[in-house]
Amino acid sequence: MIDFIQMIVSGIAVGSSYALMGLAMVIIYKTSEVPNFAQGEMALISSFFAMMLLTSFHLSVYLAFFFTLVFAVLLGCFLEFAILRRAKEPNVLGMIVITIGIEMILLGFVSWKFGAEQKTMPFPIGPYDSLIIRDIFISKLEVLTLVAALLLMIVLFLFFKFTKLGLAMKATQQNRVAAQIVGIRTNRILMITWGISSLVGAVAGLLISPTIMHPYMMWDPMLKGFAAAVMGGMTSLPGAVVAAYLLGIIENLFGGYVSIEFKTVVAFVIIVLVLCIRPSGLFARHYVKKV
Amino acid sequence: MKKKLLLTLFVFFAILLSFTPDLFAEEGVTDTEIHLGQWGPQSGPAAAWGNVARGTGDYFKWINDNGGIHGRKIVYHMFDDGYNPAKTKAGVKELQEGTGIFAWACGVGTSPGLSVRDYLAKRNVPWVGPAAGSMHWVNPPQKNLFAVYPLYVGEAKALVKYAIETMGKKRVAIAYLNDEYGKNGLRGALAELKAHGLKAVAQVSMEAKDSDLKPHVMKLRKAKPDMVLMWTTVPHSARIVGISKAMKFAPQFMSTSTTSDFPFMMHITKGLWEGVITATLGELPESGYPLLNKYKKEVFDTYAAKGERWGVFYYAGIIFTEPMIEGLKRCGRDLTRENFITAMESISGFKGIGPEVSYKPYNKNDMYSRQGASQTFLLQCLAGGKAKRLTDWMDIK
């Protein structure tokens, strides 16, 4: 029984970083219907930026993180403004290819600038400092990630539901032309969306970096975050978060009780199943356009 | 008509003569140059071992600046394969068929190496010192392939033997990477356990891209081992030790020589590597070994890039290529692949900064005709990344 509870707890713990990446992907998808495959590398470059501030400029962790989040927002805005907006007659496939291109460029830049050797980021909480309650353990860093994911989900949910900007983002996604007619500057909305998404991704990157940093560190969380976003319906923020935790738990239970060798592929089997059985995801409403 | 024919013949022979030196020279060798190649992960999950290829490069620069080899300078072609066998194969083919490489040095990784082993064998291109202790290089032995790295199977046997006979451990669990590298370690450990009438209490495999290792550590903990042998990548090993610490699971950890760069391991585990026992393949940085000191001063201090670290991964790039340089020297000016292979076969009891290296004339039934080194020693990580030598060089055949 202890093992079972531990697997659930470990699943929730690992699900938090998937949730953050899933949230970041959903934010962009909600407004532009483009899955952003550069999400992981945007978080990666922000994390290495923080590392540079800490080690080369010797800033305090809090100051470095603050500047990193500002950098992340600017980076997201810049990528949308300088690259995606320039795409001529964009369609979804073209935009996806552009995001893959951005991913490669950012990955190459990080490898060139910061080197590929593994590092760890200095952080007030050690990556392996843990809380143990009746033989069940969870690391303090994972608790922090869990809190960050839930807080961000709530803030973003409220933001999209109750603020003018949030509603403008929703309107842009649902009907861009109509949104423009009612005076919404859709280009600016898209830019801000990329900025916010980049910030959420950067939080994930910063919380992974104290454990290990290398240019490929965001691949697994990004893929799992994407899987969670698909499972949750791509447009639902709570859906992506709940799906991310479910994914983490399923992976852990599968690894514990079925096969540790195939634990990694469970996420992708789930994507296939969800897309076959419920293409709109587990938590999103399926809109059908009337003609 | 006659004039035209003579002119055509003249042009034909002129063109033929202009190509003559290349037509009759060995591939990758000119009057002034020897082209040697290497792949190495400068990115990806095995990037921690990327300094092997950089160490070799600096060693070659040092040789060139000291006169080269019989009047020829080494031209070193190194590329980043990211520990991805598909990239290794593409890069090797491109360099071999495009530039023309005389011989290949080192090359990190069992799987990347396996992707080009048969290709190089088919072309009889010499390959010396694959930077992995796999049985695949020498079982069966190949005429063109000279292994230096002590076999993982032997390393694993040495570690398990030490755990059982010296430390009195009885319950051994094994965490291994689900590829040929990991399985080589697993085979050695299981064989040694069997020799002592024991079985592994757990065998837990992981994929190179796995980043959540809690389920793996839980499986290990459940088996209640008193020793866990890790045959994984550097980040995996760091995570296993870290998660175990978080779970208050504290067996004796042992690991392969690929994690024996203690200052680096201490850095990425934030000090948790202390106490881990590993095998190793070279003299220790602080040992005061004269040749190692010479390399530190004349190779590392002179040629290493800014930010490079003097450690076992870096000078492993020298260990694996010292016998190759010895072979090239023994060839004299008459450098052909056949002469080089014969020269390599004549190496016996060669001692650089790694284990003793000996080869024999090719014998398809004797893997030690191509497995040059079969020695390792064990060390334990101390505070500050210092190493305590636990054994002397041991023969691990």
C-alpha cells in the first residue's frame, strides 16, 4: 500500500513540470491554434539566461529569476513579432514548421553559447531535499513546482475568464476577423500570448534546472507537456493540468506494476488513444462549425 | 592526324602524372599529413563524455608542435554525433568517403561505435581505442579494430567481486541503461554474482531519455539491496544517487569508469557522489605520475580551451590514442594501413597513463589479439571530489 501511495505522490510530483509545459502550450494554442514546438527550447534559453546571471553576474537567486521572467516575456514577444508574424499567408502546418525551426535555432544557440556539459543551477532548495511523511517521500523542489503549477493555472484561468485582455485572447482564437472588427488588435494579442506562454515555460525550466541542466533537458517535459495538453483538449487550462497529473500518475503506476521498460512510451500511447476515442480531448468541449 | 594523336596522348599522360601521388598513396596519408578522425558527443545525453574527443585533439596538437610523426602532421577531423548512432554513421561515411581518413581514433559510446564497426571493417580502415569497454569490439576480434578500454564486463566483475569479497555485500541490485553499454555491465555483474553463488536482487533498466527515475529507484529500494551497481549515463547515475538520498535509501553505490571523474560528479550531484565506488582506467590526476604531469603541463595547460577541465574524461582521450601514436611511430615513413596494423600487433607491454597495452598477430579465436588492455583499479569518491585508491591495477580478464 505504501508503494502504491508513493507512486501516486511521485506521479503528482513529476506531473507538475508536465503541467507547466502543458499550460504554456495551451496558452498559445488557445489564441492561434498552433502547437508551439519551440516551447521547450524557449524555457531552455531562459533557464540558461538565469544561470548566466547567477554565475557570471553573481546576482542573487531572486533577482536573477525576476530578470529571467522579464527576459522570457520579451523573448516570447520577440519571436512572435520577428518571426511568426512575418510568415506570408500562414497556415497551421507552416506555423508548426516555423516553431520547429525556432526550436532548432534556440537549441543550437544554447549548445554553442553555454556548452553541452551537464550543470546544476544554484537554488535555495536542494533538488534532493525531501519531506518524508510515514515513509512517503516528496522532494521540496517538487512541492514548490506543484504549488507553482496550481497557482499559475488558477491565475491564468481567472485571467482568461475575467480580464479584458484574457477575453480578447479568447475572441482572437474563436474568430480573428470578428475580433479585429470589434477593435481588438489581434497581432498585439498574439504577441502578448507568446510572452505569457514563454513566462510559464520559463517557470518550468527554472524549477527543473536545480536538478540538472543541459541543452536537451526540456525535451522530455515538453513532450509530456504536449501529451498532457492533447489529453486535456489543447484549449482547456485546467484540462491540461489535470491531464498532466494523470499522465504522471499513470506513468508511475505503469512503471511500478506493469513494465519499467515501457514506462516512457505510455504518454504517447495515451495520445493515440485519446485522439482515436475522443479527439477533442478529455476536458475540452468539441466545437462544430455550423454551415 | 599523327600530331593530334600525340597531343592527346601527351595530355592524357600529363593528367595521369598529376594524379600519381594520390593514385598510389594510402588513403588519408600524404607526404606531410596523416588524416585521423573521431566522433564524440559534444551535445545530447552523453555530452559529459565530450571532452574525450577534445582531449585527443589537444594531444594531437602537442604531437604536431613537437615535430609530428616522421615528418607528417596529424590532421584531426572531429565531429559531434550527439551520441546518436544515425549521426555517427552519417558523419563517418561523409568523412571517410569525402575527405579520406587513414584511421579512426576513440569514438565515445557502444551504440554509436556499433553503427560503424562493420562499415570500417569492410573497408579495412584501422580503428584504435573505441571509448567504450564493449565486448562487441573484440568478440569476435576484427583485423582493423584495436581496443584499449578495459572491457565493461571485466569492470563490472571487478566491482561486484570487491563488493562481495572485501565489503561483505550479499544483496546486489543493478541499474543499467537499456542499450549495449548497459547490457555489457549487466552481463559482467551477473556472471560474477553467479560465480559466488548469488543472484541479483533487482535488475532495473532505463532509457537514455528517461528523466523521471523515481519508479526505477523505488524498484531498487523495494529489493532491499546492500549494494547498487549503476551502468547508466552520467545524468542517470546522478539522479539515482540523488533520489535515493531523498528516499533515505542508502546502499553502497558502485558505478562504471564512465562516472569516475569525481570532481565533475560531485559538482552535478551537489556533493552526493561522496562514498561512491567506481572502476577507472587511468592514473589519478593527483597521483603525481610523471607522464600524467607532463601531459597536464604540456598538453592541457597549453592547448585546452578556456573552461575545459583537467579530469579523467579529458585525458581518457589521450589514454585511448597513446597506442595509436606508438603504432604510427613504429611504421616509420612507410605508412600504409597494412604496415600500421602490423606495427600495432607488435605493441607489447606498452605503458602510457592508462592500463598496460599489448596486442598479438590477428587470431580470430583469440579476442586478446585485439583487446589491448585488461586492467582496472577501483577508487572511492571522497569529500571535495578527491579519490581514495582502493586497489592496485587488477587484471580483469
